[in-house]
Amino acid sequence: MVQKFVTLLGAITLSLTLGACSTSTAPSGQAISPTPRAAEVHLSPTCTCCTEYVSYLRRNGWTVEVVEEADMVAFQSDRGIPESARGCHTTLVGGYVVDGHVPLAAIDRLLAEQPEIDGIALPGMPAGSPGMSGTADGAFLVVAFDEDEVTPFGEF
């Protein structure tokens, strides 16, 4: 009987521990990943919205290495990002290229699903997107790209 109680107590403790590790929500309403995430953000040293995006990632529990690029257009071209999909900075994470002010929900989906693409992007610099000032005018259309093909990835 004591052995059954110890086993049951261990199962309850494990359940409570796993429940505490589940995804939670930050005050901003953004999901916080249950495991630490690491990213490498390449940006122009003079761009303030890029540094705001880095702050957004860090506030949401990411470890971020910042790499300043003298020529972002050349860097983006070398990474195979089609011109129509480009934003102002490029994040490398989990073997993918993430370009622009992409919301974490899109990155989390990318990493969870692991599609056979080069990466995702939020083209341009939309107002209200993570790291950008202003108010969002609705959901952000994130695109997927693979070589020169650009397709919708989802609205976030």
C-alpha cells in the first residue's frame, strides 16, 4: 500500500511539474515558449526598430546574439530571401531564415511544424508589428519562401 502511495505521489508531482512548464502568456499577450530559444539577429547598426525587435525577443525569453551587417541587402541576398519578402533585419533560428518583424507565434509555428522551406518573412516594416511603433491595422500576413517562391504562411 505504501509503494502505491509513493508511486501515486510521484505521478502527481510529475504532472504538476509538467503543468508548470507549459506555455504561458506574457503581459503583452504573446505566447512564451516553454523551452529557452536562441536566435541570431543580423541588423544594420543604425536601425532602431531592429534593436526594438531584439528587445521583443529577449522580453519573451529568447537568448539573442546580435550581428551588425554593413550591407543588409547583400546579407539577405546571400540567404536567398526574395526581394518581395524582405524586411529590415534577418533572424537565423533553428536552421531557418526569419526576415523582418515576424511575430513570435509565426516563429513558434515554423519551429513546431518544420516545413521544407528556407524561411518566413513579414515584408516591409508594418506599423504595430513587433519592434515597430504605431498601431496594427489587423493581422500581419507572414509569407513563406523557398528559393524564389513566396507563398502565404499565415496571419498573425
